[in-house]
Amino acid sequence: MDMAAHPYPPSTDAPARWSTLAQEAAEANAFYAPDMLGAALDHLAADGTVRLIEAQSDNGLIGLLPMVVRHRHGRIPFNCVSNWMHDHCFFGAPIVRQGQELAAWHSFMAQIDAAPWARGFLHLQGIDAAGANAAAIEALCVEQRRGWREIHRYDRAMLRSDLDADAYWETQVRSKKRKELRRLQKRLADLGAVEQRLLTDPAELAVWCSDFMTLEASGWKGREGTAIACKPADTAFFRAACAAACDAGRLHMLRIDLDGRAIAMLVNFRHGDGAFSFKIAIDEELGRFSPGVLIEIANLHAVQGDPTIGWMDSCAAVDHPMIDSLWAERRTIVQYRIALRGKGMARLQRSAAFAFANGVETLAGFLKGQG
């Protein structure tokens, strides 16, 4: 089905169906859960280019895949289709019903193959290499003898442990670093009253969102124009996503205050038994006290102290110097290039595009190896 950005939702029962699907998901993805996805569609897809592919079975909705057409694939200037990962989306696994993973992917691929707007090939980003979607994708491509290729992978920090926060901290962080951080905490306390808080009152959400955006914009992101507050659409998305997630019980927001003023804040979004670290903001003028690390210590205690959170994905870039030194577990994220089928000229164009992209990549790897 095609999804125009306005009006939203596409049908009156869509949010309820998506919510039911999200509760039965084989693989958690807070970014495609109805609260965050709905906010993104409302505020970040104003051009109407996002398409929603719904996989159906006799038992109803079994899969949801947001998609876009891209006019470049890396350095290659031609069209392909991809799962939609906007600037504030850090995981791209579709929502598929547990036990129906392969059936959902059969439906996804059949619809994409038949879509006249689907040019080139399918480029999937932000997929967990060990997740349910990756397993279903590989099984489908083998079954259908459909061309596919893993084109990139990296590891990012993840928190998944049965240890309590104190035991995890002592086990994973060097004693010298723990001692230095205790010293910084004491020095910070010398400046005034330090308070750590977890958002528990929905009535405070609007103020917390404002405080977060102000804090983020005060630093390098504000100077470079990438802070949430720099773009009205991003601001509207952030407030809407936080409000919807809060209503659904999926928002996890922390702050550290100094004399009542926020100096570090962190936003997480939950789905199922997991959570995804979304954004962090700090007072850079207090950088000598490592407020980013201090808020992550608070986050560690909040997560490990909550029995309903089984794990947290850092959503961090590869080799992140801060979080990689604090969290020991890793999640492998991959990208796939998958061949599309069709009839007539569409099939020829898609076959040529898939072969050309693979050839360019192989040649680039060869030349790099010769350099």
C-alpha cells in the first residue's frame, strides 16, 4: 500500500492494528513501533514519499515495512528502494509477527517485486545480523534463489547482562577509571546540589523535552545545526514521539541537575523487553566533570534496576569512545542488497542494477586492495 504523509493515518483502524502487531513482534524496534513511526510520518515525511508495505495472512497483519525510493546508492547515482531510516532512526528491522517471519518476508518481497515504483534493488539498512529478520531474509533468498549480498557490517555497544548495576560497573570498568569518576562526582557536588531523576510524572514531559532541546542546542550540535531544536520538523517529531511513547509506557528519560538546572539528559525508547538509546545532551561548559559518562552511570542503574528491561541497544556509531568503554556487549548491524524481480523491462532493469552495483563494489574492493 502507498502511504501519503497526509492525511494520517491511512485508515482509522491502522494504529490499532500496528499496535497489536508491535506487541507480537519477533524483533523489537522502537523506531517502527506505532508511537515513533506515527510521529515520524506526521512530521518527517511531509513530501509523501514514504510507502508502508503491510504483510497480511489469513490471521491478519503479520508485517510492517516503511520504505522509500532513493536516488543514490552510496556513490552510485541510480535509484533503489530501501527501508526508511530518517535522521533520527537508528534501527531498521521491520515489525514482523513472531512465528510468521518468513511468511511476512514472502509478502514484502512479492509486493515490492510487483510495485512499479520499485526500481533497482532493495537496500536494507540497520538490520541485526543475529535477529529474526536477518534469518528470514537469508532463508527467503536461498529458497527463491534470489540474489542477495551483505554489503556492510559493524558492531555497536549493547547492554545485556544479568548482573546488577554495581557488579556490572565493577566487572566491566577499570578500577582506575571508576576512581577517577568518583572524584569527578565529588568535585561536581562541590559546585552545588546534584540530583539524578527519572521521568515518572507525564505532566512534566513538556518541560523535560524543552530542557533537553535547550541543553542539546547549547553545544556543538547547535553550532553545526544538527540539534533537534534547529529544525521545526525535528522539534515537532521529538515532542510527538516522546508524548506518544509516554502514553504507551515506552519512554525512558533521565536527567542530572545541578542546583535545579539540567546539565545532562538522556532519552531512551522501549519496545518489548528491550530499549533503544535515542539521544544524549550535556552541558559542554562542564565537560571537565564528564557529564556524559555520569548520565550513563545513572542510566546503567536505571536499566539494570528495572526488571522489565532485558537489554538496551546503544544505537551508537562504530567505535564510540565513551559507550564502548562502559558497555561490554555488542550488537552486529548489517546492510543487505537484495535483487528484485518483475516482468519485462522492469525485470531487466532490476537485474542490471543489481549486477552493476555488485560489480562496482567488487572493483572498488579490488582497487583498494591494490592501493
